[in-house]
Amino acid sequence: MSTNNREKFSTSLAIFFATLGSALGLGNIWKFPYLTGKFGGGAFLLIYSLSIFLIGIPVMLSEFYIGRKTKKNPIGAFEHLRPNTAWSVIGYMGVISSYLVIFFYTDVAGWVYSYFFKSLMGSFNNVSKAALQRQFDTTIIGPLSPLFWKATVLLVVSLILILGVQKGIEKITKTLLPLFFILIIITAIRSLSLPNSNKGVAFLFTVNFKSLGSIGILTALGLAFFKLSLGMGSMITYSGYFTDNNNMLNTAFHVALSDTIVSVLAGLAIFPAVFAFNIEPSAGPGLLFITIPLVFSQIPFGNFLLIGFFFLSCIVATTAMISMVEVLVVLFKEKLGTSRTTSVLLNSLIIFCIGSLATLSAHPHGLLGGFLVFGKSFFDLFDYFSSNILLPLGGLLTIIFVGYIINRENFIEELSNNKKLKNTSYLRFIFFVLKYISPILLIIVFLNSLGLLKF
Ligand code: TRP
């Protein structure tokens, strides 16, 4: 397929917001807090931040290199750079990860959509902790309501994708992401003003490796990939829409930094409340849905803020999903030759049908909740296998590809826009990190989690 008929994001600011729109999402407000709670706080945050900067940014720049250079879907991109070699396996793995992630992501997005709806109905006025726990359980057990919300989420995503991505994404992200940022700051301030909030802050920032363990380290690494949308082709696909004069080094840094700041703010919105209301930090996936309504209860305009919070959460979840499904849509278009609309509809159907395995197993009392594969429900399995294995593995292979197959000069040429940007010395340093340091760190974490290397 020709690559010239692709649209482009219009300015560097639009590129920043669109890429941030992919990175920001349920990872910040749902996954980051509940995993930080589960693995004991500060130590998890530390390993997560190190993973973002020592591994995430080099992987992101490698994907940017591949994407803007080839302007193709992830499989086509590797085929284009090294025809008839096994490297395109990375692209195929990315496709599998895309499906696994979107299968369960649409469920959590559905919970957020339904909480937005409930907050509109005023269901959270003066509600107790126990009632919130019950509401969360009924929301996810289903089976009908989570399936209904999953379908609704897919309908919204499909409509946006059919209307065309770039213009829509640019508009939505540029206006609503800053608003999301402000609201999360307000939420954090409110949460910090609760009694005992210092305990939450201490939990988030005190480094104590005891409850981390090798699975905690692997999970922090996997979360870094999940957060920055790496290891499955989202960033390869998006950077195909970047302008030729975009400073991709800046884009990567700004996105990674902003995204990490939002996660920490989400932590500051949630953990003080966790301690103020006596909730277990390790309560699991329901953490967001139980604490946030409590944070806003009993303050003036609390319900409006809650509606705003869930509305903007719907938006960030949606822009993240668009970046995932777009990978599959472009792939169908370019590989199978189907039209954009057909590609969107076929993928939504696949995601709804197979993804409902996750929907029905998200709660232990759900229809398929007791059905375990490798000791995990489908919901957990899709999440664990993609975040902790496939995404980091895809990322590892991507940096090995760029570090060892694409030579340094090519990398520097593309990321300096043919030396127009005076960033060569930074790029040399990053190339060194991505060739020698990031892969070794990744391999160490993998071996450690398999029990083959102890520290
Ligand atoms: N980064 C998004 C979040 O944190 C989710 C996401 C979008 C994603 N695209 C991805 C995760 C690609 C993995 C791979 O919510």
C-alpha cells in the first residue's frame, strides 16, 4: 500500500498531545495506584521510574525511529527495514499484545464509563465505604452490565476511528488533557487535606524493598511499558503520523515526564484517602473506584468534581484505546486491504467476542471467574501475559533491532532530522544506553523473575 496518503498531525504541540493521549489512560489512575498499593509503595515507584527513564525512553525512541522512517504498520515496518528476515516477528508479537491488552482494557474502561454514568445519576451522594465496595463488585460481576458497557466503549471507539483519527484526536487531546491534569491536581489537593493524609504520602514515597520481590520488579517494568504504550506498535504507528521536523527526542522526554507526573499525582489523589478511610492499600483493582467517590463526598460541589473526574477519565481511557485499536486498523488496511470502516468493525467484533472472556472473569464470582488457566483468570492472564511478558519482550527485541541491526549513524540521522537539530551528543548517549544498558537491565529483570538469577 502506498504510504503517502497517510494523514499527519499538524504541529509539534499536536504531536505531543496526541502521543501523550496514548500514554495517559487507565494505567495512571487505575493500574499504577493499585499495583503500587499491592507491592508496598515507594520501592515500586522507584523501580517504575527507573524503568521509565532507563528503558522506556530508549524503547520509545527506537519505536519513533522505526515508525517515522517507514510510516507503516508494525509488521510492515520491520519487513520494510529488513525484508525477508525474522525481525517481523516483533510486529506479529505486537499484534498479539495489542489484542490481549485491548481485551481487558475495554472492560476497565467500561467500569469507568459506568461510574461516570452513576455519578451523573447522583449514586455516590454520601455513600459509605462498604456500599462502594458492594457497588464495585456488582459493577464488575455482571454478566450483563459489564458486557453492555464494554459494547458501549467499543461503539464510541469505533465511531471515532471511522471518522478518522488525526483531526479528531488532535482536537480532543489538546483541549481535554490539560483539563484532566488540572482536575487530578484538585483531587490530589482534596485528598491531601483529609485527616491522616501524611500516612498516604509516606506510603507512596518511603522506599522499602520488603514487599516488592522479583514479581514486583517485573511488574514495575511491565507497567512502564504499559504506561508509555510501548512494545506493541502503538508508538510505531503514531510516529508514522509525525511531521519530518518534529524533535522526537523532546517529544519522548516530555511525554514520559508528563505521564509519570500524572501517575504520581494519581497516587497523591488516592493513597492519602486510602489511609484516611482505612482502606487496605493492597485492595486491588477496585482501589480507584472506592477511594475517588469518598474523596469527593462531603465537600461543596463534590458531586460535580466527581462527574468531572470520571468524565475526563473516560476521555483519557478512550484516547488510549484509540491508539491501541488504530494499530490493528492500520494493519488490516495495509495487510488485508479492507477499508477503514470494515477494519474498525471487524476488530471491534473480535474484541467484543474474545474479550468477553475477560469481562466474565474479572471478578472471582463472575460467570467465568472460577475458571483458571495457569492459575489465573482470563482477565488476569491477558493482563499478566501482555504487560509482564510480551510488552517487555517486544521492547527488548526492538532495542536490539535498533541497537545492533540499524547502525548508530542511521539512528542519529533520523532523530536529528538529518542533523538539522543540534542534538547529536544526546543521541549518541541515548544510543549507548539503548545498545548496552537497557537490554542488560531488561534481561536481568527477566532472569530474576524466572528465578534464574537472585538478588
Ligand atoms: N498507555 C495507556 C495507559 O496507560 C494504555 C495503552 C495505550 C497501551 N496504548 C498501549 C498499553 C499500547 C500497552 C500498549 O492507559
